[in-house]
Amino acid sequence: MAHKNLEREETYEGAATGPVPDLGGLPGVARVTAVPAEELDTVYYDTDGLALLASGCTLRRRSGGHDAGWRLTLPAGGGGPRQEVRRPAAAGGPDEVPPDIARHLAARARGREVVPVARLRTHRERRSLLDKRDRVLAEVVRDDVSAQVLGTGRTAPPAGAGPSRTPRSGGRDAGTGTTLTAWSQVGIELKHGGGKLLTAAGHRLREAGLRPAVATGLGHALAAADLAPRAPAAPPSGTAGDAVLARLRSQTAELLAADAAVRGGEPDAVHRMRMTVRRLRSALKTYRRLFLPGSTRPLAGELGRLGRVLGEARDHEVLAERLAADAAALRDGDRIGPALAGPAGAVAAGEAAAYRQAWRRVCRELDGARYYALLDALDVFLAAPPLDPKADRDARRELRSAARKAQRAADRRSGRALATGPGPERDRALHSARKAAKRLRYAAETARPVVGGPARRLAKRAKAVQQALGEHQDAVVTARTLPALAERDHAAGRDTFVHGVLYARHRAAADRSEHDLPALRARAGRKGLTRFR
């Protein structure tokens, strides 16, 4: 498996010459020691169109130095630090990305070949900041970098080739068609130290005339070749269009992250991806009036289709989990429970096998042209959003209006469901109420970055309603599926008494889940929650 860790570092740039400022006396630092200099040779990989960089990630393979090997840097999620996936250099050759890194790239490359796009040679001087126990709190490095953005052939120079004669300023090598440039930078990376040390070190470096770097090493090289990616078009800050596009961008990033988790078979990954698809689709439908008429419909339709593919696997996953929990409860019970645990476990195992088959179908879908076309369409939509003039309206006002509308719909559907008599019609009404509560939660989540606490409270209360109704729906679906499973097992000559026991358990669970709904509905339906002051 690939090793993952979270970055805690900052990079500064300034004059091409001069020593690193003295960092002694910083919080917790007892002494500073020099580490032998390193010579690094780093090849960056991307598609010809730089699709990986456009999605916020970089991939490199380095030789030389203490951190040689493959490293994939992924965008930050939820406001946290960027994530790294590392593998040793031997995990893949210069033209072969390691498989467990490749799955993180699939949704970003979308079938396009990942090839070398730049080569950086670095002379690195390092210093360690130690505490009184000689623990390394942080490492400070000074890099003198020469870079080559590879030409049309996108082929790295042969391994072991001598250092190139790179000019200090940007230029173009007429013999190869590649762009050459050079620069210097200073970076500090935390090891056992904390944020206070990182802040103090940054202050010391700025006092010495350095400034926060505006680009990564690859970004510097690409800027010299005029290949640096442009920022997407964005409406004015504080507008409704800006708030909704921020939501769409964050959920698109979550979709790419969940894609890798699904391909890796990680627990709950299908559920995460399905929820992200639903959030994207809900935003497109809830705020469609902020975009040109009809422009959101194709994306919402394709997202709905993808959600159904994921839903099949998720349904089997839920059934397997619930039935396995039943088997465990019966095993720990009294009277006839232990005797039924084995048959119940067999039913659960059958659903677990069905989930694995459905998961393989999901993976085939994720490797398909239609899915990649959906991701491309999302990129195009976000790069040049088809905004309607209404998108220039005040964000708080538009988000409040959408939340109030969703709140009224959720309250109305919950009330209708509670007024319906027991039976299939009531089950359907409660499922409809669940979907309305989910849309209310998503509307509140979209508003949260703009209005803060009020939207957070609304989302929390809508989530409570959604979870209660979700438990009801899961129990109903499980109970509804058990007769079909009983018929299958009966045809195979197996005893089906346990299916009736399980059916009764889940119908009782469905009834219990309704107990707190009136109170939860009242809390989520309070008018003051959507004032968003």
C-alpha cells in the first residue's frame, strides 16, 4: 500500500544568492545543525494537457536525497492540509506509475497517458532544528533549482545523464525545443514541531527579505514556459453565484477523492461517492435559476445516472452490514438466537458477495467513457460557468430564500408522512420526507461558508431528521428484500425460518425509527433557523 501523510510546510523565495537566515532561538529550538548537501533529480509527470495540475495535484519521481521515490500531492480537503501518497522509486520505472498511485490519477487523467513533463535538478542545503532532547522539530532547506520543461516529445533525458548547463534566467533551447529556467527558494517543514514554530520561522524568513512562494517548483518551471494554468472565471465575491460555484468546486474535488477510494475498495467509499454525487446534483437543481436556462439539466441528469449505479452497490452494502449485525445480535442472545446466528450469517455473506459483484460493476463504470465525459463536462462548467444575471444577487439573500423553500418542503412532506396510516404508502411518504430533509441539509451546507452558525444549526437539525428517516428506509428496504432472499434459498433447498425472524426484526426497527420524528421535525422546521442574520 502507498504511504500517506499530511504536509505541514511553507516555502519562501527571494534573491538567488545569500545564506539562509539564522533560525536559532525559535520556540522550542535548542540548536541548529547542518545536514550534508544533496543533489536531487526530479521528474514531474502529467498529461499533455496538464490535467493533473489543473485538478490541483502533482506527481513526481525523485532520485537522490532522503525523500527519493514517487510522491503524489493531492489537494486539501475540507480546509485541511494537502495529502501526500508516497512509494519508493522501485515501485515503478520512469515510464510506469505505481498501481496504488495510478488509482488516484484515474479520474484526473481520464484515460489520457501520464508522461514526463518537466525535469528539475536541485542543489539542496539542509538544516535541522532540534529541541533539548535532540528531536528534529523541523527541517529548513535552501534549494538552487534549474528546470527543464520538456518539449513536444515529453521525454525525460536518459537516467544518469550529466547536469545540463541551465541559464539563471528563462530561455529556450533551440536544439530540443524545451524551456529552461532557474531560481532559489527556502522551505521549512515540520517534523515534531507545532504550528507556533512554523509561524515564528516564517516571520524570521520574511524579516530577512524573503516572501511566501507563489508557485511550486513545477509551477515555476511551467510559468517560464508560459504553461502555468489560469484561474477559472469567477463572479464577484459575496454574490450568490460565487457561493454556489464554491460549493460545486468543493464537491467536485470530493468526487475525485472518493473515486480513488472506491477504486481501492476502501470501506464506505461507495457511500461517500454517492453522497457527493447527490450533493452536486442537489446544488445544480436547487440553484438552477442562477444559471442560464437549461444549462444545468445535462449535468444533473448524468449525475443522477451515476448515483443510480452507485446506489445498487450501496444497497447491497447496507443489507450486508445490517444482516451481519443481526447475526451478531442473535449469537449473543438467548433461547433460539444462537441457533439462528449461523443461518443469519450465511444470508449476510450472500449479500456481501452481491456487494462485491456490484462494486466491480461500479469500477467498470468509473473506467468508462461516459463517466470521464461527465467529469470533463463538470470541468468545463466550472471553468466558464453559464451564469444568469441573477447570480450577481446578494449571496445571503439567495441562500436564505433557497433554505426557506427547502425547509417548507421538508416540513410539509414530514407532516404528510406522519398523517398517513401504516403500510406501504406511509413507507413511501417517509422516504419522500427523507429526500426533502436531505435537500434542506444540502442547502444549509451550501450557505454555511457565507452565514456560519445559523446555517450550521440548520444543517445539524436537518441531518437529524434525515438520519432518523434513513434508518427507517434502510430497515424497510431490508425487510422488503428478505422475502426474495427466502425464495432464493428455499429453491436451493435451504431452511428459510431465519428470514422470517430477520423480517420481523427490521419491521420493528422501522417502527422504532419513527418515534422521535415529530420532535425532530419541529426542531428543523423553526422559522428562525433560516433568517441567516
